[in-house]
Amino acid sequence: MRHKTVRRRTAALLALLVALSGLAFVGPAAAAPGDTGDDGEGAPKSLIQQLEAASKGFVEAKEALARSKSRQAQLAAKLKQLDADLAPRQAAIDEIIQKSYRTGRLGPMTALLGADSTSGFLDRAETLETVAVKENQVVADLKANRDAQAQAKLAIDIEVRNQAKQVNVMAKRKVQAEAALKAANTGGDAKEPTDGGSSDKATPTKRNSDGSLPSEGCTENDPTTSGCITPRMLHALKQAQSDGFDHYVACFRHQNSGEHPKGQACDFAAEKKGFGGVASGSDKAYGTRLANYFINNSDRLGVLYVIWFKRIWLPSSGWKAYSRGNGDPSSDHTNHVHLSVR
């Protein structure tokens, strides 16, 4: 009896000390992403690496395909113009040939025999030179036109082969991503979230002159932590915030895999002031709108993938089940939207 009394007094004393110091025990529901042993993205390192490589490869092939189609369209327009230019140049050659057949080609002997004086011979010689220059130019123009046509046709053939290659790469990367999810006992088809959406158009991120994304390092100060993020990640963060998504965000953090330590990922809390429990009601609707915002602007922002509410959105496959977390809201992504950019 005495021991039970001592234990009760000890427990009461501890409770009093906690209350006086303002401390609180933090359970899994309030743990921040990366703090529950999930390696950061709610999945093993090998799965994250596979998804990263597959999504990046798919999107790069998709963009290369679009650039190739654009070049093909330009080449086709050029070839059409060359075809139009060919007709009058061929007609000029035909006219020269027909005239020479009817009257005989003007040559030095003809000019000499037909001249009635020295000055007349010089005039005819000058005419001869002028005609020769004109005829040579017509022939050169025709040859250049035909050469340009041949080059344009060859370039179009190259683009067609390149497009077939990119389509093949996209198919392989899609299989890679889905196989990686299946091997991790996840990745079944998942319905698209239907409790909210966003049609806002973000300002496109900076690209190279050919439309590709520039290589970037972790060079910008992360406004959400003491770490760094890439210019592209900072752009996506600012775009979301400017379009009304103003809840708590955490970007850079040290972990064993994923994009957070590279400065290429941010976690957007569903609750206003931090990572809480499983989102519901307006918080869940907020998260769904935000996830859809990133998906609808995936090309503009250079999105690699989005994770939200035990689902992952991949550029190659759309929404897939993603349930390799530890059963807590952070690793299950039921309290925040994860965004990774390239």
C-alpha cells in the first residue's frame, strides 16, 4: 500500500513539473515529416531513388519529344516554302533551255560574226557575259534550292526517329516507376482527390533557350528553415504562396534520401500553423487544392512528383497508392502535401 502511494505521489509530482515548465510530450500525430524514421518521404531510400529517376527521365523525354515535334513543324514549313520556290526557279531554267534550242546559244564566235564593228563586238561580248552570269545564277539558285530541300527532308527524318526514341523512353520510365511501387507493395491505382481543385496558372519557371530546364544547385536561402533550396523550388514556393496557399511550409532538411537535402522539395502543411494530425474538413480540402495546383502547373513549375494523403502523383502514371509510411500522419502524408521539383 505504501509503495502504491509513493508511485501515485511521484506521478502527480511529475505531472505538476510538466505543467509548470510548459512542456508537452509530442506524439506521432504532431511529429514533423522526417522525424518518425521514415527516411523523409515515407518510403525506403531505394524506392525514392527509383521514383526520382523514373519521373525525371519521363519528363525529360516528354519535353524532348515536344521540342522535336516543334522542330519538325518548323522544318516542314521550311520545306513547303522551298517547294514553292522551286517552281519559278525550274521555270527559269526551262526558259533558258528552250530559248537556246530555238535561237542557238550566244557564244564568242556568234558574237564575232554578227558584229559590224569593233565596238559592236565589244557590246556583244558584254551581253554574252551578262547572259552567262544570269544563267549561272539561275542554275546555282536551283541547285541550292534542291540541296536545301534534301537537307530539310533528312532533318525531318531525324526528328521522326528522335520522337520514336523519346516515346520509347517515356514508356520504359513509366514501367520503371510503377514496377518500383509494386515491388514496395504499394502503387495500386488511386482515385484522384475530388474534394477540391485549383485552376490557377503559375508563372513558368526559367528555362534554357531550347525549352529545357537549367541545372541548378542549392543556392537560395530557404525562407522556411536555415538551409537552402534551388531557384526552381523557391519559384514554386513563391508561386503557391502568391496564389493564396499560405499555410505552414518546411523545405530543406537533412535526411538519407529524397529531394529535401538537395533543396528540391518542400512540405506544405494542411493546417495553418504547423504539422498536426490527419487532415480533415477544410484542412483536407486545402491540401487537395494545393496538390491539384502543383499538378495542373507541373510543366510550368518543373514538378517531379506530388505526395498527398497516401497517394503519389507521377508525371507518367497519374495518382497511385502510396502507403509505405509508419502509420503516422507525417510519413503517410495525411497532414501535408509533399512537392518535389527537378
